[in-house]
Amino acid sequence: DSGQRVEIQVYRLVSVGHFNGTRRCSCEAGFIQLVDGRDPVPGRGYTQLCGNNERYAPPV
């Protein structure tokens, strides 16, 4: 429903792709990406989370 708020906090990624280590700051072989819209399409304009046993403090 429009006007509803959803809050998601990620504390840890066990194994989702890996960071490619370049200046482009992108993930390879998988990532988590939260996007807007009813029919979302992943894109570079949104933050990507990836890594193996990554812990986030504070959560993202």
C-alpha cells in the first residue's frame, strides 16, 4: 500500500557475492539491493551490500 513505511536493518551477511575492490565500488556474483517501486529493477543508483561474513555496526 502506498504511504506505508518499511524498515529493514541488516546486521550481518553470511555469504552474498563479493566486493570487487575497485573504485567503482560494486559487487560481483550476487548482492542485496533495496529499490523503490512496485516493479523494482536493480540499478547502479542504489546501494549494494555484499560480502562473506560481513558485519555492520551500526546496521545498514
